Amino acid sequence: MTLGDLLKERLDIENQDAWENERTPTPVRCFGVRLHSMGLSYREVEAVLGWLGVGRCHQAVWNWKEKLAETQSDPPMAEPSRVAVDEKQITVDGDKKWLYAAIDTETKLLLEVDVYSRRGTDPAAAFLHRLTEKHDVADTEFLVDAGGYLTALARRELSGQLDYSERNHIEKWFQTVAMRIDRFHSFWRGSQASARRWLRRFRHYYNRHRPNQALDGRTPAEEVLN
């Protein structure tokens, strides 16, 4: 039996449901994603799979990784002491939208990100509610501007203050997004749902794979989990 056959028939894999409609056997897909996470490029993974008799292109490997990232619990649950929250105007398929984000100022963990049709107290309160569902923020101090956040914090019985200095952590994150994808400089070609999907994938990359200079090269997820 070849290693390719072994991968197809014998490897027990989690996240089966994530790939239930894929034509490539799940063990092969997971093996390819693992190789990429170990440092191999997509084309190198394509070559390794080819040596094993599995003919899949590097684009397929990228798709496997992205689909798996959407199913993972990300970010890890946190108990941040200080969180910077802000929003940035973007254009999605010709319509103005607002990109909301929250980041732990200590670990640099991107806690939440979402897109809303408008800014103000109601979307700010909805965004903060999402944070309370995913993280322990009962004792967190939120660093906000005047964009309706103080009223939204009061609604959720959360603590916060106006801050225009430490909040530069979130401004740097918005700059990272803008540098990562040119479409956020001016507009996003696609639906609001597609923008949300891209942001979830970018959040996974930012938290778990992108070395952070402020953390001496560690990722935010490593900082939280270790």
C-alpha cells in the first residue's frame, strides 16, 4: 500500500463536516493543510502530493486551508483587561459600510471584527454584545472614541473611557488590513457577506500565523494560549 493510499483510507481526521462536499478525500486535504502550516508553500505542498500520487493544484490547497480556517474556533477565548474598539468606513459593492474591530491592547489579539450598514450607538451595542458572547469582558476597560460607544457600553453594563492614545493599536490594525488587500483602500468588490468571510479568514491569519513585532515575533494566539 502506498502512502497516498494510506492517507486516503486510514488517517482519522477531525473537521470532516467542513469538507463534506469536497471530492478529495479528507485525510489528503488535512495532510496538505498540515504541510502548509509547517512552512511549505502551496506549490511545495502541490509537489509533495504529486509525489504521493495525488494530483491537486496549489490553488486547491489554498482553498482547503481557507475552508478549514472558517470552521475553527477563532480567536481563543480571552479575558482582556483593556480593549481598543473602533470602526472604519469602507465601500462594499458601491455602498458605504462600517468595519468594526476590537483588539486586546496587551496581547494584540483581534477579538472580533464585523461589517455593519451604518455607524452609531445601535451597531456599536450590537458589536459589543458579540464580544460578550465570545469573551469574558466583565472586568474589561474599553478604550473608545465618541462614536456612540459610551452609551452602547452603558447599555451592556460594560466599563470604558474615551481614549485617543492607546487606541492606536486598533488604528494600526486597520492600516494592516489596508496594506493586505488593496480593495479596502477604496472599495470591496462583492457582497457584505463576502467581506465578512474574508475578514474572518484574515482574523485567523492575523491571530494565529502573522508574527507580531510588538510580541517579539510571537502571534497573538501564542501570547494568549501560552
